[in-house]
Amino acid sequence: MFTKSSASAFSSGVPVVALRGVGKIFANGIVALERLDLDVRPGELVSLLGPSGCGKSTALRIIAGLSEPSNGEIEWSQAAEIANPRRLGFVFQEPTLMPWATVAANVRLPLKLAGLDITADARVAAALARVGLSGFADSYPRELSGGMKMRTAIARALVTEPQLLLMDEPFAALDEITRFRLNNDLLSLWQSLRKTVVFVTHSVFESVYLSQRVIVMTRRPGRVFAELAIDAPYPRDERFRTSADYAGYCRLVSEALAGAMLAGEGA
Amino acid sequence: MNEARPNGERRPRSDRRLRVLLPIAVLALGVVLWDAVVRVYAIPPYVLPGPLLVLSTLVSDWSVLSASLLVTLTTTLEGFALAVVGGVGLAVLFNQSRLIEYSLYPYAVILQVTPVVAIAPLLLIYLPQQGAVLACAWIVAFFPVLANTTLGLNSVDHNLADLFRLYGATRVQVLWELKLPAALPYILGGLKIAGGLSLIGAVVAEIAAGSAGAGSGLAYRIAESGYRLNIPRMFAALLLLSIAGIVIFFALSYLSHLLLRRWHESAIVREV
């Protein structure tokens, strides 16, 4: 009931990246993904939601080129430009910072690896300012709180000005207060920068709060079970989080997730 | 978001003072006891010299002993430097090429597990004396550097490795920007062990060599003094060796502290 009706609202626009019948079988025989079809449309904020082990992170890694699909295809629009690794930002579940380098040096890393050192200072400063860490350029990661480490990771992902930002449960390890705050910061970044964001999460509430579109996945094998549009307008803030609309969407998504769990167990 | 912890936390001052004062107090107590035993039982100096006699021998024999100290220290430092270059170099090589690792690693282990005392006489046959002594210092010291560096290079955070791959890092960039910094705490741990071991290797080889001459190190002085029943000089030479070992250890600990103090858990003291 969820699948096709709401997806039509987004059918306009050529996908930035599309997965076509993508499957992934690990060496130990586990089928992580099977015939996964997924369109990521320009400028959208889309969430992949599913229980742990449903292959949503695997799908993200395949998009990032960190993992090869066992079968199926990945289609990029303007292939050469966006498939270029520097056009892609990735935020891991852990901040994944180099502990021996300062915040500024961590953010600078993608530019350094690309040999873009000349313009780096200004870009690093701009990226740090965007996430509100200007005063911490010379701090070391271990001197920062969990939320600040994650902001640093986001600044690093943004410093190359990627078209596509891939986020793999970035706020899952944070406390609720910090997570809400970073949710809001991510939304305002997304609205001002207009990047395409693919956000992996196992939280119904987070997916509804952030995204325009929630894709619910089944587990083992990972496949799209339902696709729901969250038609609430942006900017979204605490008022939306406490609204009846929000609660209604959360219930719909929860039901879809429950269905996905059943379908996964049946398979 | 101002949950940042202040950096440069230190142990409370009284605790630091105790860490210095207590060992000194133990040392003083030991020396006093030693002196008392020698006096009370009237032990002759050729059996056990008192601490004052050892000190006065150190001063009176300084010209001989300092020359020997220099010889031993030079061998130790050369052996140590070669061990660092060889250990880190081999570890990097092993890390870059499985085939080289499989081919050579067993021999590195064999070199390590064969007692250096047993190898030294052989080396003395095939190498000039100074070369043989240096080789012994190197053999003993290089393995901990190799083993620790190998462990460090393989301990890179998988996500960070993925990140480097995502941004198209070259092999050299991965090695230089990721693997070596990640391995640094392990390498420094290896150096701390290797510093002491290269001194041991040099001493063992000198004793095995046992030949006289101007180029003789402290260990040779100890052996020679033993034959001549010059026990105070034996003690004085031993004292110098211990001090040399302590200085090497503290120098390497300080180097480690300087390099790690801003970021590594081992160098940072948490406030409880």
C-alpha cells in the first residue's frame, strides 16, 4: 500500500545515482542485498530505514564505491563528474577522525589527498564555520565531545563541496539532546547548501524528522519494502517534532517497518 | 557544545613529587645499608667494596672508564639507530608486500630467538671486532622495533582506511598520512625496549670479544677488572652501565611523551 502511491510525487528529475537490481553476497554466504532498486534524486534528503543487518549500510558503501556489488548496476548522472570520489562526502557512524591530527588538519585531509593544498586554508575555515567549530581548529579530537567530533566529520565531508553526501547512522552513538541538535544543524546545512543527502538510520523518528522520503528496507536479503513521502514543509524545527503530523508520519513509518520485519522473517 | 575538556591535565603536584622522592629515598636507604654492612662485618674491598670506595674509584679511574663508556655508548647508539632503521624499514616493507613478509619474517624470528651470547663468538670469527659487537647490538634490538611497528601498521582504523580509499589516496599517502602516524605509539614502545636491549647486546658482545686494547668498552673493563680482582673498578663500571641504561630509557620516554602528549591515551592523564 505504501510503495507506489507516494513515490510518484518525486518521479520528476533524473536521479543523481540509481541502483538497479543491486545484489551483494558476502564471502561468508550472507545475502546482504538482493535486487535492490533505488533512485536518489538531485537535492533530496532521503533516508534508508531498516533494522540492523538489513544491508542499508552496505547499499551506502556500494554507492560510495567502497564495496563492489555482486550483481546489478549503479548508474550515475553526469557520470564522470559525480562518480569522481571527491564529489562524494561520506560520514561514518563513528567520527573516524585521525587522533594525531588537529581538527583543522582532519578537515583538510580530503583536500590534501587530492593535492589541493593551495586553496585549502580558506575552505577548511569555511567548512569549520559551517558546523560551528571555528574556535576549535587547533584542538585535537580527544579534546572534543562526541557531538563536536561528529561535527568535525561533517565538516570534513563538506570541505570538498560534494554533490552527494552519504551518511551512515552518523548520530546513532550520540545522546538524544546532542542528536536532536545535530538533526537541526543538518537540516539547516541541507537547506542552505542544497546537497543531495542519503541518510542511513535505524530510527523511525529521525528518518521522519529529517527526510523528504523514507525508504524502508527488509532484512536478509535487504530489499526496498516501502517508500513513504514525508510531505511536511521545511524548515522543520521543534514545533514539527511535537506536531500531530509528525506523530502521524511516525506511525505510518513504524507500521511499514513492522511490515518489513515480518516480510524479512518470512523470506 | 562546550563540553571540551581542558588539555594539558597534569597529575597533582604532590603525586609527582612522591614519584621522584620515593625512589631516591629507597636508593639512599640501600646505599646506607650497604655501607653499614661493609663496615660492621669489615668486608675486604676485594670481596665487596663500600659505596664510597666505588665512588672514589669512579673518580680516580675516570680517564680509563670514560673512554670505555664512550666506546660502549657509541656501539649502543649505532646498534640502536640501525635497529630503528632496520626494524621500521622491514616492517614497512612487510606491510607493502605479503610475499616479502612471508619470505623473510621467519628468519627475523629465528634471529630473535637464538641467544645472542651463542651468536657472538661466531660473529667475532667472521667480522672485525667492532663490526661484530655492533651486529650483536643490532640483532638484539631490531626485533622489538620490527614486531611493534608491524603491529602498529596493521592496527589502522578500518573506517579511516575506507576514508582514504574514498578520497583516492595513493599507496604512499596511505603509508605516510595514515599507517605511520597510527603506528607511531607502537613504534615508540618498540624503541623503548630496543634502547635497553641494544646496550645489552653491546655488553654481551664485548664480553664475548674479551680482547684488550684502546677500543675496549665498559663490559670489557668489567671482565678485565674481575680477572685482576679489582672489584671496586668492576662496581664503578657497572654503575656507569646502569646509568647509561637509565639515561637511554628516560631519553626515549621523553621523546615518546613529546610526540604523543597531545593525542594518545597513554600520554594523557585523566582527572578523576
